[in-house]
Amino acid sequence: MHTVEDRLPIIAGITKEGNKTAALEAKDAADAGAKGALVYPSHGWLRFGFQPGAPQTRYRAIWEESGLEEILFQYPDNTKASYDLDTQLEIAAQPGVNHTKNGVRNMRRWYTEIPALRAAHPDLQVLSCHDEYLLPTMFDVDGLLVGYGNIAPELLVELIAAGKAQDYAAAHAIHERLLPATKNVYHRGSHMEGTVALKWGLVNRGILDHATVREPLLPLGPGADAEIAAAFAEAGLGKVAVPA
């Protein structure tokens, strides 16, 4: 992290299960030069849910130990680690929580909860992480925190600008241009397959020279690399120059 000095803010993903270990993980990241913490839920909550008030203690412990700016991470609605509105509002009110990365993937909740968060916390920066369908969320956000940014940052910057300008025609045109890549990377059987496809996208743009993955991720089926390459060509996403 020190290698980028202050040229880029580094956001560390904080994933440890317990509050104490998560806080120490965040402290290590801060000592290494990180500026912010994307706070994952304790992963036991994915299966069993969380006790009321428990997520708030996690954010508090990480802030008090590390001093990192925190991003409230809203998991998909179909998991038991997706926070109800009251929990989100209480976390957003805590010291150090200045952003929320929302991936609820339930537009009924999005259209209810994002306005409520905005009303209660006008300075909270709202970021979408709906890689597979960004367009519906683009008009309500301050920015994006998406894996998609690795493969098409130029067009996503334009998409954010169109959303902030409330220019639906421009945003829809970018969405349509990206759609071949979106389908081939993110409209797959699972989001984990999308992670592997994302690496093929990086190969196609000249950022990686191979798409090797570590188990338990598995390679995509035969021909996927050619399909992804064709989709990127259709979207006009060619090679980029990578500084040495």
C-alpha cells in the first residue's frame, strides 16, 4: 500500500469473523497505508442472521482500533446478512462511517431505503455495487464500487456522469454499449463465475496475461474466453496501455 503513497486512496476489505480480529486486520491495513475500510459482515450471519445491534458493534470496534473511514456494506437481500433499514441508519450515524456500498439487489428495498438514508444522513456517500444491472441504480448514487470498474473504467466514469446529470438517454446508451460485456461477465449462473470471467476481461484488455484462478474457483468452460473476447470487441473495449 505504501507504494502508491497518497496518489490513490487504498480501501481495505475487512473480512475477519470476530470484531477483535477484524479490528486488528483494519489496524494492520491502516499501518500499511490504507485510507478506508470496506467492512464485510461477519460471515456466520450469512447463514444464521445477526442479533439486533451486533453489526453496529462491528463498525464501532473497527473505527476505534484503526481510525479508518468505513464503508457500510449492504449485502444482497437474499442473504441473512442484509441489514434492515434501522440497522443501516444506526451504522451510518456512527463516527467514521461516511459511505455505503449498496448491493441489496431488491429494487423495492432500494427505492425505500436509499431515500431514507439520504434524508437521515445527507453527507453519506452512496455507492452502487450492482455490477450486473447498474442502470436502475445510477440515478441515485454518488459513485460506484464495482468489480466492473476493473474492465471498463472509462465507460463507467461516463455512466456516473450521466446518472448525476439525470440524463437517462446518455446513461442508457452506455448501458447498451456495455451490455455484451455485462452479459458475458455478470449474467452467468453465479456471481463466482463472473469473478472468473472478469479475469478473462482483464486479459482481453491487456492488463493480465492469463486468467488462472485459485481453487475453489474453477475455470470457465471451453470457448468462454473467445465468447468474452467477442463481447468486448462488440462493446469497443480494446487493449489499454499499462504503465511499467
